[in-house]
Amino acid sequence: MTLHCNPHVALIDGIKNKNDNISELSWLTLKTINALKKNQYHAYARTLLLVSERPYITQSELLQHECFSRPRISKIIKELVNKKFILTKKNPKNKKEYFLLITKSGKNFIREFMFNLQEQFKKALTGFSKSDIAIFKRILTKILKNISETKK
């Protein structure tokens, strides 16, 4: 295995160098996720989607849904407030806590992000038949179900 400064690259290389199907599939999945995550707005969009789906969500509740650290979520929230994508409102029951609300600009950002994501998927799925895409969707749905059952 090659050593890299980026632990994700080292992990991908470690998986890639194994010769079984699961390792190869894991490597391909990580490469795909990394390709999709190259969009610099990924963390913003995920956070905005949660805020739009759950009005009056708090930072603590957001931490339960995201895989980011508290400092990273704090930085994302601060940047989203500065960009006027979300508003913060004090919780009257807890002065240390703020509710998060999405703005019209935030909703527009999500719309644009989702459009761009759909375009990426169209490009990624070019050359696949409808049958191939249906199989891919069915397999991905099962994988996600297995993962969510594992977390319980």
C-alpha cells in the first residue's frame, strides 16, 4: 500500500490492492462517492437540505443527522448565515440554543445544487440501458436499507 498525506487516498489504495469482489466494489464505491463529492458545495447542500426538511432544527439535532464534527457544523452554519442561506432564531426555552431556518436564497441554492447533481448522474449513467439503471437502483436501495438496519 502506498502512503499518502490524505487518509482517504490511503484507504482507497488499501482496498484497491485486495483481489476479492467486495474489496473491488468498495473501492469503486469510494471512487464514485469522491467523484460526486468534488462539488465544493456538498456539505452546504446536505446541511441546507436538512434545515429545509426540518424547520426549527437545532445545531445539536443537525449533528445527529450529519457525519461532521461540532466545529465543522458550526463553521458550515456560520458560512450559510453569512451567505444568507439560513437564519438563526434564539430558542425561547434555551438561550444557548438557536433554531435554524432556510431562506429563499437557501431554497434557490438547493434547487441549483439538485439540478447540478442530476446532471452529474445523467452523465455518469450515459450508455446504460433502462434495465441496467433499474437494477442499479434496486441494488443501491437494498444496500441503503442494509446500512440503515445496521445503524439501529
